[in-house]
Amino acid sequence: MANQNGRDSLLSVALLIVGMVSIQFSATMAKHLFETVHPAVITMMRTSFAAVFMLAVMRPWREKMAEKAWRRVALYGATLGVMNLLFYLALRRIPLGIAVALEFTGPLGVALFGSRRALDIVWVLLATLGIYILLPAGGFSADLDLVGVLLALSAGCCWGLYIVFGKKAGSVASTRQAAAWGMVFAALIVLPFGLFHLDLNVLPLSLILRKGLLLALLSSAIPYSLEMIVLRKMDSKTFGTLMSIEPVIAALMGLIFLREYLQAFQILAMLAITTACLGATITAPKTL
């Protein structure tokens, strides 16, 4: 029994890492496309195909939703769409690892909001230090684009709201309904921006179908499915702890596939933010 539990734990960790690698690899694919295609178009492709996939798999119309639930799911989906759009806009300007690290400040803020524990002040200060180092005005990362940094932090704020609104949507709708209809609303929010920047001479419809489907699979369908499998076998604290290494994975993917070489201070800043997320997750009370 102990050996079986050990194998299950290792398998869960492996699946979670595969999911994170899938997400970050899709981000490197998207960034390669930014040379000719606007990020809003890429975001539109990603969310639209993901919405179609989730509707086909989850078939949320089988359950009826109350009017109150529709409002909450719509708000949840809208924050998801804006978060994706802001993140891709940031990714066009700053390295992948840094963008992901800055985006992680959103969930960290939600985890620490309202806390009165002295230990949590350490995590806030550590994350603040990391952000300060990454701000061009701090003098350590003068070559980083300030707009890109601010866009990534804004995406992080949306991630925090996404978590809050997601919990509210989950209280009035099933997981299947919230996830599928939420992605539909995310796609609808992004759609006007994507269509505005779409140029079929640069990106033919056949290429949109191929690239869009691949991005949706790698960035949403595959990691989401793997996370659902893992969450059935892993407690939320362990899950959150392992997710905290995602900025490191993003930095490695950026180095391998995008040749994004980070400065020593930038790596230090990323580690500070990652450590803050990790520490806040590990030391979080059981009631959180």
C-alpha cells in the first residue's frame, strides 16, 4: 500500500509538471508568433478554441443555471479573458520567466489579503523586493520595458480577481458549468480586440485553425485536464506548493526556446517572488 501511494504521488507530481511545461511551451509558441501577429489575435485564438473544446467535452447546457449564477460566471470569465490578453501583451515586451513571476503576485496577494500574521509580512516584503528589482526605475533592470512589467502586474491582479470570482461562481454553479461557460465569456471579451487586429493576409484562416487549435490544447485543454486528475489525488496545499515553481519552469523554457538570458539581479528577483509564493502556501493556515 505504501509503495502504491508513493507511485501515485510521483505520478501526480509528474503530471502537474507536464501541465506546467505544456502551458509555458505554448507561451513560447505564442511569443514566436508575435513577430507577425498581434497578441490580441493570439489570445483570441487561444480562448476561442479552448471554449469550443470545453463546451464539446463538458456539455454544460445539460444543467440549468440560475440568473444569479450566470452573472457570477460571466464576471469570472471576463477576468479570465482580460488576464490572458494582458499577459500576452506583457509577453511581447518582457521575458517569459519574468512575466510569469510578476503574474504570480496576484494569487499571492489573494492568499495574504487580510492576514494579520507576522510571518506573512515576510512574504509580502520578499515579493515587494522582487518587484522593485524588476522595475526599471529601481536601477537593477533598466533594460526591462516598464509597460511590459506593468502589464504583467495587471495580469496578476486579474488572476487574483479570477480566483475570487471563481470561488463565487463555484458556489452557485457546478465546476463543469463555471469552467466551460467561463471560458466562453473569456473568449467573447477578447474577440473584439482580436478581430480588430486580425489581418488574414498575414495569418490565413487555415493557419489560424492549426495554430489556434494547438495553442488551445497546450495552454488550456491538456494542462486543465492534468490538473483535474492531480487535484483528485493531491491536497490543495501540496498542489499550490508545486505550482510555485512555475516561474522557474517559464524561465527555463524562455532560455531554451526563446534565447532569453536573464541578468543575475533578475534571476534573484524571480526567486524572491517564487519564494514568497512558496512560503505563503506552505505556511498558510488550514482554514485558508
